[in-house]
Amino acid sequence: MTEIIFLIATVLSALATIFLAIWGFRKYKLSKKIRDEQKSDETIIVSKFIRANLEVPDHDKCVIKCTIFNKSKRKAYISKVNVYGKSNVKDKDLLNVAWSNKINDFGEPIDSDELIGIVDKEELYIRQDTGEEIDFCRIEIFHSFSSTPITTFFDSYSNG
């Protein structure tokens, strides 16, 4: 009789383990599906870069801006901005720039090179540190939704 009770307990324990494993696997699959759905709507859109139209004309040519739109329900972050000059060669033609979502009247970024949080939309201002005109450049915007940066261009001749 004791052997039968022990056998029944062993079988019930094995069934409970199998049931818990199946339940855990289904829970994992459901959470993965929810996470993938949340990730699928993580979209950042960058408008065309244009001159910042500052009131001080001498400073206008070294500052460009764009609007960045976050189409996700989650907050996005801009963590880094690289700007490359005319030769477009990575690391060799990296321009020294400051970037921010706020500038003063002279186009100097306020709180430059810090994270920019984007809920709906934010302006991104880029100013060449030397104060020289930006006429053509490739811009890489690193953000929290992807390890691959958004790459765009500014060409003053095509912008009018």
C-alpha cells in the first residue's frame, strides 16, 4: 500500500512539473510577443535639416536644425551626434560640433552634448565649434531605439 501511495505521489509530482513547464513556456512566449509588439512601434523620424534662421546673420551659417519626431509610446533618447564634412570619410572628416535641443540668440547650444529626451517631437540644433559655415555634411544621430544611427545629409545648395 505504501508503494502505491509513493507511486501516485511520484506520478502527480511529475505531472505537476510538466504542467508548470508548459505554463512557464507559454508565459515566456506571451511576454516575448508583447515585447516584440512594443519594439515594432519604436519609430523615430527626422525632418530635413535647414538653417536655423537666427536673428544674428553672421552666426546663421554655422547652425543647422531639424525636428525629430518620436512615433512610439515610449520616450526616446538622442545620445550622440556625429557630423562629417565634405569628404564624407569616417573618422578623418569628423567635424567638431555642439548639439542640443536649445540654443541662445547667437546659435550656441545650451546644455550641449547631453541626452535629449523625445516624447513627441524635439528640435535638434547642430553648430560647428569653429563658427565656420556648414554647407554640406553627413549627420549620424544615435538614439535609444536602435544601435544603428539614423543617417541624413545637409546640403545648403539644395536647401535654397
